[in-house]
Amino acid sequence: ECTGALPPRYWQPLVPTEGQKSFHRPAVAHSLGAPVSSIYWTITDVSAVVEEIKKGEPLITASCLEHVIHLIHRLQEKLGEKQNHKFTLFKALRTHILPLTNVAFNKSGSRFITGSYDRTCKLWDTASGEELRTLEGHKNVVYAIAFNNPYGDKIATGSFDRTCKLWSTETGECYHTLRGHIAEIVCLSFNPQSTLVATGSMDTTVKLWDIEKGEEVATLSGHSAEIITMCFNTTGDRIITGSFDQIAIVWDVVTGRMLHTLIGHQGEISSAQFSWDGSLIVTGSMDKTCMLWNAVTGTHIATLADHREEVFDVCFDYTGRHFATASADGDSLCSMWTFVLTF
């Protein structure tokens, strides 16, 4: 059961639920440029490239080499494609009996999952559109879903029934049902090492869970309103949480200690992300702005206020020097930003 009346953003359509730095905005959305593409496209000795990568990355062992070679071949093919892509509808899949709440792909894009108000999560084959499994067991809306990327062998589902379930991608078996929140779960995230899953709830807390044991590791308490977004950094030792209390908090994952409180937004936090190297954080808000922060010190770097409506999502590129913001703007749904660091 739900704990009470849900805010309108969680309502199912037509069906009631239960209970400094210098910045500029480029004119075009793609800013990686042709030189990188040309370099990769002209590489012919892929094995030599992989050997060079291996020298600088101890995690790439002999057993991984064939997969890395395959990925580089795919990258070559991708970079050789024309940039003026035209997108067309690939498939329309209709088997849920009530509206969807979320969609998530695995790392390779070969499979994806859908959550629904019908209290199920479905696993799909991307290429064929075949429904592979239906994950059933929740007693209310399945609102938050995720693969444990990059591995993709586990799925987490968070529900308005206040529980999170961990499932096997291959068999559909439910490993654990994680109980402890006293209100609806509305967001969740695996750490990159796939040892922990974090769940955020309307009860204003985030809980960290051990995936193998199915046990609670820590409760992160410090927000005064529901948790709406969260993100681990690449090394998995930090997590940022954003809330409708208008602040974001950076936590030490090992100790559960609050490290930095990011204060400055005048509206609810909608999204928060670390850059790939963990040095920067970007937050988006219903106050129509996004803010850039130093992730190490927690200090504010800049506020970007070009949007005319709420900012719903933010995302860094892999370099950490560009990020995109998605807004409710009528004629500017996505903006790309780039910045130049000066010391």
C-alpha cells in the first residue's frame, strides 16, 4: 500500500493510484569534431591498438581481448557512418496493460527493461522486440528500474510497495526483496562495481544494500523531502543525492558520512551527475537552472540560466568538458554546454 496521497508527478494517466570559469553555448549539438572520428576510422591494426590500451589498463586481461577488439570494430563502423542520421520508428511493443513508468538498456544495448503501473517489469530483446521475461512480485507500481551495468546480469526494481527487488537477467529469479523504507521507492542505482544498490524514497532517505547478501549496509539521512535522483561516481566511493528540498548532498559510500551539501537552487532538484573522472558535479532544477560544482570541495562553480522552463535532466559526456540539459522549454528541449577551465 502507499503511505498516502501521491504528488501529481507520480499519478498514472487517467488511472488513480493507491494511496572562475568561462562558458559558452555552441550553436550545434555535436562538438566532438571530425579529427577524432578520422583518427579512429583510419586505424587498420586493431590488435596493436588493443595492446596499447592493455598496457595502460590492468583490468583488461587476456580473456577480455576478443571482446575489446569487437568493440573497436563496432566503433570504427559507427564513426564511419554519416552524421546526418534520420530516425524512424523501429518497433512498437505493447504488452503492458497499464502505462509505463521507466525504460533502461543494458550496456551493450542488446536488451532493455520496462517498468509499469501494472506492477511488473518486462525484459526485452532489442533486435527482435521479443518479450523475454516478465518479472512479477511487486504489490504496487514498479517505478524505478536498472541493470547493473556494465555487467547486465542483474536487474533492480523499486516500487511504490516500499520494496526493491533484485532479479537474475538470465533466469528471472528474484534473488532478494529489500525491505526497510517506510514510503514509496522512486529512484535507484547500482554502483559501478555491482556490489551495492542504492534506493531513494519518499521517506527522505537513501539506503545502501549489499547485492550478494541482500542486507542493508547504510541509511543516508539528511534530506528533508523525498529523494528524486542519485548517482555514484565512477570509483563507487561517492554518491550524490538530489531532493525536493532543493539541495544535493555528496556522501562517502564507505562510512555513510555526509561530505558536502550543495545549496543554491531555488527549486526542487531534478537531476544530478558526476563527471566521468569524478571532479565535477552538475545539478538540474525546477528553478530553470543547472549548476556546476567542484565535487572534491563542494564549492559552486557556475550557474547556467538560459532555460525558460524547468530543467528535467542533465548529463556529462565522457570527457567531462561538455554536458547536456533537457528542459520543458517549448522550442529548446535540449541544450549542449561547453566550458573552459581556467586556473
